Amino acid sequence: MERAITGFHPDGHGQWVAELACGHDQHVRHRPPFPVRAWVEAEETRAARIGTTLACPLCERAELPDDLRLVRTGPAWTEATAPTGLLRTHRLGPGTWGRLRVLSGNLRLVLRTEPEYHVDLGPGSETALPPEVPHQVTPLGPVRFAIDVLAVDRRSAPSSTPVDDDVRRHRPWTGASDEGGETACWSGHVCVACGAVLDGGPHRPGCRGAAGG
């Protein structure tokens, strides 16, 4: 999964680390004859790399970055109460992660990558949903599940362990697709007061948010 570079910082040994839009960190060392990255040695040429992309193996393994802020904890849904938008292919926006938690029953998660990745999650299971990756959940019978929404937040000092960008480990899926899905996940349209998904339906009874309070 290609992620944009948003900045750089040195690690404790003076080696340069690229900060990615997904929240992960990745070493970008200049070590001839391989890898050759003379550009990382000067501030001007580093700055020119802002906005370019690097492949992120941690996103491909769906590993949550350290520098995340909890935006909201979603309500517990069942196979009967889950909003239709959640059961269709959708995606989280840039810099936004999801944490899918199965409270009881079984749920199927499909990531619309190439090739597609399918996993069945049982009671007590949880998995991360990377930014901008189209996905869909399908109840497998009676189920209760929730999704926490987290945002990349680098206001604190970088705490994640950077990964060398030339390291490629085994991963469960590769190649995010840009086809299908909505440009923003349903999670951006959840009423904070009552947990209702604002896709044209009503707020829950007694919700102060329905009156703008």
C-alpha cells in the first residue's frame, strides 16, 4: 500500500525516518551501494520528497500505528441494526483507522484488494481497518460488533518503531484498489450523542443532537 510522506525526523542514532500519512514511520537510510538515497542527506532534497509515496508493509499487515487518537467508540450493532451503508463496500478516509471488534457471534470481513482478502472473525476477535482500503462486513448469523474510529495524531513525540522501507515481510494482502466504495466511511456520519448513522434516517429517541443541542 502506497502512503504519502508527510515529514521526516531523525531517530536516536541520527538516522532519518519518513513520517507517512497512515501514521507509520519508516527508515529511509542512504547506504550505498544499496539502498542509494543521497537525497535524504540534505534538508532541501528531503523537503522535495514530501507528498511522494512509499510502500508501507505495516499497512499491508493491518498493524495499527502508535500515534493514534480515539475519535469515537461506535455503538454495538447486530445483524438487524447495522446500517445499510456499513454492509456495503465503503472505506475510511485518509489518516483514519478503524478497529473492528466482534462482541459475540461471527462476522466476515472482506477487503477489496487485489487479490481480495477474506477473514471470518469470531467472538472476542478484533482487527484493524487501514485508511482508504475498500472493505465490507457481513454478519454470519446473529452477531454483535462495534467499530472504534481512530485518527492519526502526531502532536506527541514520535513513539512508533520505524521500519526499513526496503524490508518486505509476508503479508496477508497486497495492492489496494481505487475502484468501488464511497469516498468516506460511514463513521464520519455518526451522531456523537446517540450513535445513529446519519444516512437519511432519524436520530434515536431522546437524542439531544436531533435538536442541534
